[in-house]
Amino acid sequence: MDFLRPASWEEALAAKAEHPTAVPIAGGTDVMVEINFDHRRPEYLLDLNRVGELTDWEVGEDSVRLGASVPYTHIMEHLRGELPGLALASHTVASPQIRNRGGVGGNLGTASPAGDAHPALLAAGAEVEVESVRGSRLIPIDEFYTGVKRNALAADELIRAVHVKKADGPQQYSKVGTRNAMVIAVCAFGLALHPETRTVRTGIGSAAPTPVRAKAAEEFLNAALEEGGFWDNGKIITPSVAKQFADLCAASCNPIDDVRGTASYRRHAVGIMARRTLTWTWESYRGTAATTEGAA
């Protein structure tokens, strides 16, 4: 195994172009596990730790540009207001040591359906900035996952950053695991309210071959909220609407039985998490709306 260690982003792109099979490593929290257990033996490892710009982030007027190697700890500490769903997901990642090393770019590169960041990124409607010596492009998060541990990257492309719109409403994240830390998700669920567009987006992890959105559930809920005037009147969402939303979320899953849980349990758990996160986010929205009206 050869070890490539570029000193700049340009050198990294050149190395990836010359060696398309090279496996990028930054935090290494996924790659090293696979290598240590001999599940993977790449011909080349492409070390990106000297590329400092990958650990930078920029808060713009409407969105956050998050470098691929920004540690989860930094997201929790510095971007909780702008990216609340991703910050909550970051809290559930493994241990403090791994949160200090791992970043969203690694989750995206691995593209495991159990990656903790995926549901939050789907719910927020993120875009993945990728680049090669041929140029750069933005891939919508909905188009990024192409199969089990496969993504839309070309062989010579590297993930440079993730663009996430700043939250304009409450966001939530929930995860089921066999213990409270150092655990791969049995299943996970992210939900984001977008009051500016009067829409709701979801993200589901570890309950299908890829991270997925519950699109039928979103369409149902968007219509129910609009028809009932909920965005304007701030009423509590009725139990029947919440149950139908939860059932549709569970139906959107395509899980398997494995050592962490059964398919039926995963569907059930996703439904429970969907109902609970909807309740939490809507209560938060109602509280914010009431405060705004009071101030006016």
C-alpha cells in the first residue's frame, strides 16, 4: 500500500487524477477500521490532513459552507444555531475522540446508510461540493447516494465541502442504538421545518440500502399543514395527522435484518421517531411564532 501525502488541495487533485483508485483519508475513523479488519486493502491511501482549507467553514448570508474535514466537535460548538439538525447528529457520533477527528466529508465518502450525518443533511437539503482537475460541481444531496456505500463521485473527484442552508425553522434528529455511545445506528431520523417555503423535509438512516427521504410522508404533511392553515394559525398538529405522517415514514423504509436489529423493528422505530420529532419541532415552531406575534 502506497501512501500519498499532498501539501495542498491542488496537489491532492493531481494525485487523485493520477491514481483514481486512491482512497482519501482525513479523520480516518471509517477507513482505518476497514483496513485494520482487513475488509479493505487499497493500493493507495491519499492523506488529506495537510490540506488546511478542508477544516475551514464559512457562514454566509443564507448558507454555511462546511469544509469536508471540519470535525463534528466544531459543528457542535460553533454551528448549533445555523445547523441545528447537523449539530444534534454530531452529538451522537461515537466518542469525543472520534468527534474530534471525524467530519461530514468522511460520512459522505463512505456513503454508509448508517452514517450519522446523512439524515440531517437530507432534511436540510444540502449540496456536496466536489472537485477534480477537470473542474468543480455541486451535487444535490438527493442525488448523491447511488447504492449501498456508493456515491455520485467520479473516480478522479474529491469532496471539498458541503453547502447547507442556514436553518429558517426548527430541526430535530433522533437515533436508535444498542447503547448510548460508540454505536452504529440501528436507525436514525432527521426532520427540518422550512417555514419560508412552508415545507417539511425528512432524512432516514440505516433503514434502507441508502440514506433516504420519506417523500410520500413529506407530501402528505405539507398538504395537511397548508390545507389546515397550520403555518398561520399555529395550532397543535392533530394526532391523526401525526400518525399518518409516522406511518408513511415507516412505509418509506426498506430495511434488512442484521445483528443490530430486525427489519420490522426498524420500521416501527422510524415511525416512532417521525412522530416524536414532528411533535418536538412543531412545538418549537409554535413557540417561536407566538413570541414573534407578541413582539409585534
